[in-house]
Amino acid sequence: MTTEPFGTMLAGAVDVLRPAHERFIRQPVDWDLLDSGVEFAPKRQSTIERPVSVAGPGTFMAKENRVLRFEPTDLEGWWFVRDDLPDCLPVRVSIRNVWTTGDIVSNIVLRSGPPQNYIRMVEHIVALKCGLPIDNVMIRMGSGDPPLFKRGSLDLVETLEAAGRRETDRPVRYFTVKEKVTVGAPNGSYLTFHPCTSATPRLTLDCAIDFPTAIGQQRIRFMLNEGHFKYGSEARTNTPFIKMLYCRTIGKLFADVRNLGYTRDNILIASKWGYLNEPKLIHGKKSLEAVWHRATLDLLAAIALLEEGRFCGHIESYRAGHGLDCLAMRLLYKHDKLVEVPNP
């Protein structure tokens, strides 16, 4: 069924999404970067020039030091390999390998083969597959628990920049949607994907959030390129104060959160009346850290699950999250809505 302004509905009800779309349209844009910055359309696939490592406290085991080692590879795509599971194959970054998006702690978990061959909280790593011109890389880990950083994913960006880049003779493949499609949820959150209409493949995003905390309403529009991605990569995960309190009290009864590495330094904590720590990414006297995190490190992580190449077009995101992001990517494949576009 084709219904404007949503195009073909792959999930969700029009009578629920229509008022949500009207709220999205009325929400002010805090920062519009659609027409600024350098075009980002790599022509040849690349990998890193040399291996590099970065370490930090574990996300789910804060007392453990966790190391990520990025290595060049001749394989196409991004891959994780668990060195502590020598009999398991590498796990490809792909929507086909998404196991769960978490319950108590929202995050994307990849798994392939046996149940123990998983990697948690991958979104802050795999988002770099979209935001940087690095198409092929092998990521080695000693467990399924990646490190957590005080500067979002900026440490990862700087580590990969230091690794250098080496082009291959294989062209980058670009994909877009065949038509405008929307994936919505019962609460009115939704994602709308528009086909690429530009002469060169490009991805633009219009992302809005609306939280019942001091974060409130935030909306940014931008063209994806290395500069915009690097700026947004510093944004930390955000959480309401009540959830932080839960994790520090009742949550300790559950294995998922007992040793969680969240601190006042590596996440943004907001109550109904204000921030409990210092927010970052100020624009016009307003912190846009939460929406930059949503756009660059959450939404782009799901788009990076396109295993064959890079996505181009335009995406509208209204109050969406990991679950809806991954559902949308699955439905694009399931309903055969993706088509390859020329790489000029």
C-alpha cells in the first residue's frame, strides 16, 4: 500500500504515524547541515594500511581491560573475530547476523554460528563503516565485550585515522531504495527511506528525538561525510536518571547490568529538570549531544548492516531506536526494496 507522505508502508499503521509525522514536521531544526561540507562518495574500496589497537574498560565488565585490534583484510566488509573462541568463524557485520537489540541495556548484538560467538554493543564500532571511507577491516577481540570510552566513538575514529588507508582495485557498491518506504512502530516512531536522486551517491539524514527529560526535542539535518561524522562521533550514550538509578540498585541483581561500565564520564545523564553531568556538542547554547549520538552512532550503525556496500538516499528518523532500526533493515531485504546504483 502506498500512502503519502510515507510511501510504501512495510510496518506500522498510517493512522498512528500521520500525527507523528505532523509533529516531526513542526519540530524545529536545531542545526541544518544538509548543504555544507565535502561530498562523501568513495569510488574504490579501501582497507587500513596497518594494524592498530585501542583499549578501555569493558562495557559490560568494567573492571576488565578490553582491547580492539583493527587489521587490514582482503575480505569484503567488516568482520569481528573472537580470539578467545579459536574454533569459531569471524562474524560479518550484517543484518543477517543481528541476534538481539537488548532489553534492559539497548544495544545491537551480532552473533554467528554457536551461541557463544557473539559481540555486544557493536553499534558504536560498526557505525564507522558508514562514516569513514574504510570498507574492509578485521576487528579482533578477546571477548564479546567491547571497551567503553569517555568520548563516544571518537577514540575509535582517531585510531583508524592513524592506521592509514589503502585503496583496492574493487569499486565501492552503492545501494538505495527502489521507492520511498516507511517502517513504523505502535508508539508513533518511524523511519522513512527516500531513493537517491543526486548525480553522485550521497546520504543525507533528518533526525529528530523527543525525550521527557532535559534532553527534550532535538533535530539535526546533515549530509554524511567524514567531517560531520567525526564531529558526531564524540556524542556519548544518554540515559535518564531513573534508569541510571535502577542500574545502580535493583539492576545489580541481573547479570546484564551488574558490572556495567557506565559512569558519569562516559554517558550523558538527564533528569526531567536538567543534566546531571556536563553535556557536550553545544550549538546555539543548546546541547545536541543526544541527537548526534542517535544519528551518527545508532542510526548509521544499523545502516552499516547493509553488507554489500554503502547506502545512499535520504532517511528521516523520528523517535526511533535500535529495535526499529534493525527491523527496518531486515524489511528492506525481506521485501526486496534495495537496488544498486551506479558508482560514477
